[in-house]
Amino acid sequence: MRVAIAAPLAGLFDYLPPVAAAQDGLIPGVRLLVPFGRGRRVGILVETAADSDQDAARLKSVIAQLDPLPVLAAADLSLIRWAADYYRQPLGEALFSALPVRLRRPDAPLEEGVPGLRATAAGCALDLAELGRAVGQRRILEILRAAPAGLATGVLKAQLGPATAPLKVLRERGLIEPCRVLPAECDAPAIPDPTGPDLNPEQAQAVAAVQGAGTGFTPFLLDGVTGSGKTEVYIRLIQDVIAAGRQALVLVPEIGLTPQLRRRLERRLPGPHAVLHSALPEAERERAWHSAAAGRATLVLGTRSACFVPLPRLGLIIVDEEHDASLKQQDGFRYSARDLAVRRAQQVGCPVILGSATPSLETLHNARAGRYRRLRLSTRAGGAAAPAIALLDIRGQAMSAGLSPRLREQVELHTAAGNQVLLFLNRRGYAPVLTCHDCGWVGACPHCDARLTLHLRLQRLWCHHCGWFQPLPSTCPDCRSSDLRRLGLGTERLEEELRELFPHLSLARIDRDSTRRKGELDRLLTLIRQGEVQLLLGTQMLAKGHDFPGVTLVGILDLDQSLYAADFRAPERTAQLIVQVAGRAGRAQRPGRVVLQTRHPEHPLLKSLITSGYPGFAELALAEREAAGLPPYAHLALLRADAPDAQVPMAFLHQARALAMALLVDQPGLRVQVSSPVPAPMERRAGRYRAQLLLECARRPGLQTLLAAWVAQLRSIPRNGGLRWSLDVDPQDLT
Ligand code: ADP
Ligand code: ZN
Ligand code: ZN
């Protein structure tokens, strides 16, 4: 039998069945404890092949079967195998990254729910009067009778206080008994309110199109401007799926998006719902996972890794904000949750909906080619007007707090009228650079080719790339001058300057630093929604998913840098960011206005965005990609390597290139182009030198064929000099 081991090792390992069990009693997907090297490892049974290439006498036996039933069903195994194959990752690592952490260890029996107590049949039938003056017992029985599925012991004890003696008596009398309580039944079941607003004609059309396509595999692009009611469309479709006794999977890019969306789904859709993201405590995540895998959860809402959660009755997959780069895992097992969602829907045979106000160029290309059906929501739901975006040329303007005089005036006007203003600056910290006015010293990270960002409140110079920091120097480390100056603007400094500029306005800043404390983001968002804040400023945390109905003016302070970033996706990202930020304005009945400050008003992509919106921009950007032979017109794979010494990764990549070229000589039909190795745009990060090699091919299968043979060869190259390498198939960025 073939077993994948919980380790970043390629390939499967052959074992003999455990002595106790007959081989045919074992189903693929169960966890096994196996001898491995000198130790033991947890593995997952992948295939029950009767024969092995290896000498039977030398095969070892499985030590134990860890689960009575598979933790991964056949469909889950086949999806993960496909993913490991496509992204060229070790299967063991892929399988185990799809499981809750505890299941990656051997000593973890599958346990569902938490220990609790419930009333027995006798306890339910008992006339409470019979308990007489035993008030404690009576109270417990009353509580437990009201919770037929049982109550977690912790919850019960919290209600009872310290007196636990009556519990013991009741148990001895057989009136209550221990049980395991499942999470959904721990909470009071919320009563869902299924009714929502009447759908507008476009929404109704979108819903009808999905319903009309049937329950089999059909991929859709739901292309709807911000606030057009995409979520409402999802809700209607999920209602159908749940009513049909099936499960829905909703993938979102960021944890920050889940609280609002989660509450909205909870109000409208019958539960239990399972929420899965990495910021949850491990136990909570595992409970949600079991609830999904056992088929109990009607809805799974999760971030990218949720795309692997076992769902025995899966009936619909939705990927919201499908353009978002965080749907792609950027380290370890590098996969795109969006692309896997489509693949999974195809394997299972169910509809999949990719939703966005700013669809990725890949998805637009698929829609144009007829592979995805495109559904459009072109107007805002509830009649709110779409915001107009205006470019504001700031060349030669006297700026204060990052604002040109015109924008400053607008801020005064809008706040004076009782509205909220949102200012967007995509740079956290105080100032990007601290420099010495006398000798020109600038704070640079000793481990990266990067400058340190000044964080004034924490009195730190901080590297945003590796996390290294140092206390703020009071004099120049080079020349001892005390004339240290701050260049540039981060949100922390912007907040300070805005408070000076607009002392009469209340202000909230939302970025990674200001919301570090748990619950802080929610608190700020509530303040904003209640109108306690007139001026809100922040980074892209503000741009995603949150609704700010009181905002009528959005000021985008400085995106020029990202327009000219080296990465080929930079313009697409920038355009998406602008449109997403702009979408925060005027969501209620008040019309919104968006002002984009720039020193490059002539930039063609900016101009296309302003004059013909995101669709016009996308048209132009796709044409540029096609001319340049870039995705979606070509398929890429990036081999990254790094080591403490700059020579090591380059030498490895040269060797890798030679191997690829040799394979291509044998199979010239593959038509893969292999670039020369180059240092990464930021060559040194966290003390390691980084280099990369790009592979490009017009056809996916050609690239895949080459990668299969090539990666096997790369794995057998000895890794000397602290070399690390990784392959990124369909990379999101080339950095
Ligand atoms: P999106 O997901 O596209 O950003 P939402 O579904 O969140 O849009 O809808 C934006 C706002 O419009 C929400 O407050 C929602 O309740 C409201 N809304 C959605 N559909 C309708 C409708 N048909 N009629 C009235 N209001 C609607
Ligand atoms: Zn100096
Ligand atoms: Zn650094």
C-alpha cells in the first residue's frame, strides 16, 4: 500500500498493511502511523496497491491505523493529488496542509464536540416536584432539559457557579449523563431571517442564470460594481443549495472581511455555519472542519485553505473578490484557491461563481473565451449613485498633510455638510525614510536591500520586509549629527498632520499597526458606522469589503509609485485598488466623489481607468499583456532560490537552466522559454541573497510536461551552502 508522509518529501512510500488488519479493511484517506527512518511518522493511505516495486521482504509494516474512517474522502484525495501535481509540490505536504493541525500528529484521536452533559430519558420524564427541596438538582435538570442535545460542561458550570455536588447526585441517580456536545448545539441556534430586499432586475437575472444552468459544473463570473448586490445574489443561491440538502463553500481573501459578511450570512441562512481562517484558535478551527467534513455545516466560510475542506454534500462554490492576490498561497504549498475552487467544482460537478467588482485579467480572459459565463451587475443596488473619479494633478502644488489645496478644501466642504471623508494612503508607519541632513545617511535594513520605516509611536526604525527593527537613533550613526530628518509620509505621520490641519474633526486611522489589538478593528468600524468619526484614513485594509455608507469623499493620496513598480501585474493591482477604494464612497443615497492625486495625469492606464472605468482599463491592459506574451496569454513558472551567499542561488539556477534546456532539446515540441537567472528585484532579504529563473510557455500542458521531469531532477541536486529553492506555478508576482 502507498502512503504519503507528513513531511515535505516527494513521492509515496510503500508499506505492508498493519499486522492486525486485513488490507481490504483499509480505505484510502485514513491516517496511519508508520515507521520512517529511525522514527515514526503520520501518513495518509493514498493507494492500496497489492504489489510494490520494492522487494517485499524489505518492506516495513504500518504500525497502526489511526482513524476508523478516512479523514479525507476519495474526492478530497483526488483534488489534493491534482493540486500537488499541478503546483509540483510534495503530496504529503499538500495532504497534511489540508488537515487541522492536530491531525498531523499521531496521538490525536478524532474527537468531535466538547465534553458535556445531558438529561437522560429518566431525567426528562421525571416530575420535578419529586426533587423536593433539592433546589440545585432541580435547577440543573431544568437547564439540561431545555438543551436536548446536551450542554458543554464549561457552559453549565458557568451558569451554576461553584456548587457541583448536585451534578454528582444527579449522575448517580441516572438522571443526567455525559455526552459530547457539538459546537452548533452549544450556541443558541440563531433564528435566520430568510427574507431580503427584492432583487433588482440584474440581480434576478444573475440568480436565474445560475439556477437555469442546473446543479452540474458551470463556472460563472459575477462581474458587479461595488455595492451592486453581489452578496445578495450569493445568499439567494446558497438558500437554494441548503434547501436542497447540500453544502455551500464561500471563499474570501481576508480574515478582515469575515465578521461583517459572517453576520450577514448568519442572519439569512440556516446553520450551522463553519468559519475557517488562520486567525482562529486551533480547537475552534478543527471543530469547524469536522462540522464541514461530517456534512453538518450548511455553509463553510473561509479563507484560501478552506478550498480543501472535505464537504460530502458540496453543491455550490463561491469565490468572493476573486481578483485578490491573497487567494494565492505565497509560501510552502503555493496554490491558487481561486483556481482550485474551479477545479474542485469541475471534479464534484457543481456550479462555481467568481465574484468581483474588478475581475482579474485571467478571469476576464476566460469569460471572453466563453469558458466562464459572465453575469453583470452594472448599477448599485438600492439606487445609490456610482462615484465619479477625478484626477487631481498635484505637480507644483503646496502639499500639507499629503493633501493638495484643492483636496483640503473638499475635505472641509464634505465634513461641514455632515458627511464622512476617507483618505487612502498605502503606506503604514510614520515616514518611509529617516535621513541625516548633514551626511546623507539613511536608515537601511542590515539584512535586506530595503530602507527602514520610521514608526514614531513605537520609537523604532522597522524593516517591513523581514521584521528587523532598531530603536530610533537620536543622532546620526555615521557622523553624530543631530539633524535627522524624516522624508515622506506614512499613515502614522499623516494622522498626526491631519490632526493639526483639522483640529475640529474626529479621526480614525485603520492600518495593520492601529488594529493590532484584538477587537480593535471591529471597534473602529463600529465608531465609523455610528458616525462618530468624520475623517478616516488608512491603508488597503480600508479598501476591502467594508461598507462606509456615510462616506461621500474619497481621497487617494499617492499611488504614483505603484504605477511604475517593476512587476507586470502592478498596473492591474493599482487599478483594482483605486476602484475598490472608490467603491467605498456614496454607498447610501448620497452621491460619492473620488479624487485621485497624481503627478502623472497622462499615464495611459490611469487615463483609461478614469475615462472608461475598469472595463476600459482591462481592455487596454489585456492588449498590453497579449503584446508582451504575458498571462493570461502565456503561462509562467518561477523558480526561486536563496542562500546566505550570493553565488549559491545563481549557480543553482544556472544548473537548473541547463537541465531545462537539455529536456527541451529532447522535447522541442514543448516550446517553453527559459530565461537567464537574475537576482530578485530585492536581492537581499532577511540576510539571504535571492535569485530567480522564469519559465514561460504559451500552452499550459507544455509547461506542465516540462515541469514534471525538471522538478524531479532539481530535487536530486544536492543543496549545499544553505541553498533553498521553491517553484511557483502561476506566480502572482515576480519578486
Ligand atoms: P456587493 O456584495 O456587490 O458589494 P452587497 O450585496 O453588499 O453588494 O449590497 C450592497 C448594499 O445594497 C447592501 O447594503 C445590501 O443590503 C443592499 N442591497 C443589495 N441588493 C439590494 C436590493 N435588491 N434592493 C435594495 N438593497 C439591496
Ligand atoms: Zn550623518
Ligand atoms: Zn529587513
